[in-house]
Amino acid sequence: MIEEPLELGDVLVEADADQHLLVDCLTLWVTNCLGDEDRWMQRRTAFLHALTACRAAVVLVSNEVGLGIVPLGAETRRFVDEVGRLHQDLASICHTVTFVAAGLPMTLKASATGSADA
């Protein structure tokens, strides 16, 4: 088990092709990264680039936080917006995307092959 609270892209870059990685949870990672706002975009970009180049099989777990009421506080709104943008970018590069609600999986995007799943 590897715990990496900030430089998640570095872990993906170092992964071998025969490894299987479970990244749990991306919303916690975003929370950690937004604590250092000056480097958030750099870490986010590095993570997305590392994911597309990663040779290992990757499964990403995240929480959908944008389905409710828009938060009033600026920090909470920023968090919801950043997680939503990250999810959109991940959905565009991942081969399979599954949304789970009430324990029921709903396939949003399916592919027969791939190394990155969200």
C-alpha cells in the first residue's frame, strides 16, 4: 500500500506495467491539494499526464459532489467546481466510467480495453 496525499502523479509515473493500482479517493486528494492552492493546477496537470502515460492498470474512486445544492461558501463552491472539472477530464481520458448510486453501478462509458478506470 502506498499513501500519497499530494504528488499522486509521481506514484503513477513510477508504476510498473504488471501492477494494479487502486486510487481511493480522488476527492480526498483534491481536498489535500487545495490546501496548497498555489500548486493545485500543477499537481492536477501532472496527475492527468501521468494517468495517460501510466503503464499499470488503474482504478480511480471518487465521490460525486455536484449533484446537490450549490454551496454558498466560496471554498466549498471552489471544491465542488474543481472536483467536477477533474471528473470531466478523467471521463474524457478513461476507458471505462461507472457511476454507483445506492449500490447500483451505471456504466457511463465503456471500453473493451484500457488501463484507467473511474
